[in-house]
Amino acid sequence: VLGAAEGTPFQQLVATMLPSARTRPLELAPRTAPAFLRHQRETATLLGINYRTVVRFIFIIGPGLGGIAGVMVGAHYGRISFTMGWVYALKAFTATIMGGIGNIPGAMIGGLILGVLENMFSYYVSDSWSDVFVTLVLIVVLVFRPTGLLGERRADKV
């Protein structure tokens, strides 16, 4: 049935916002500016990239999206506390480590793998121990593959 809304209002809001959230914030600034500034700050300044503007943009978008997510989660569960994002942060950190730090496709693949593993663990073992399982996955990845699944070894500059 077209136009029939299914799910909770929270799920409807997320389903409505996801298509528009793709990469629009990244299109407002040059895509290469943050990566370029990380390595060559002086050269970027000489080429006309305003370092302070790019840094401000990044530090406004990141916490802003985190705040919006916190309000949405608080609205979904009906209460807000300062520890409500701990589990989400642990899972995001684990997905980032699994994929490789600084590797966005790797973090996406790591998140997908972590989600599948966590759901399988919850189904076959116990739902109440799934956060412990996420921590164990983080430890195993750090022990056996510290650069992540798609990470690469880089020589340090001396």
C-alpha cells in the first residue's frame, strides 16, 4: 500500500532523513581540504584554502551530528542521561578499528561485519552479553590485526 506509514515515529523519521543525509555536508567544502590540511598545512594556506574555516566546519558538523543523534535516541527511549551514548560509541569505535583507522570504506565494512556478528551472537547465545562480545571482538582485532581488516602498514617518518 503506497503511503502507508509503518513503524514507530522514530523509525519513520530516520527513514525520511537517511536519503537526504548521504554526503551533502561534505559537498559544502572541498572534499580534499581536510586530508590536505592534515599533511600540508602551509601549502594549503598558500593555495588559498582557509585552514581555520575548514577546521571550524569539521568541528561544527561532527558534534552537531552527534547532538542530533543523541536527541533522537533520547526521544526514542523517553529519557536522556550522560551515559546513554556509551554503547553506541563502543560499537562505532570497534567498527572503526575493525575496518582500519582513517579508512572510511573499511569502517563501513567493519560496522556491517560487527552488526552481523553481534546479531548472530544475540540470537544463538544471549542478548544480554552482546556488549561483552563487542568488546571481545575489539580485543581480538587489536591483538591479531592492529591496522584493521583493510588497514595498511605505513612507515613512520623520522
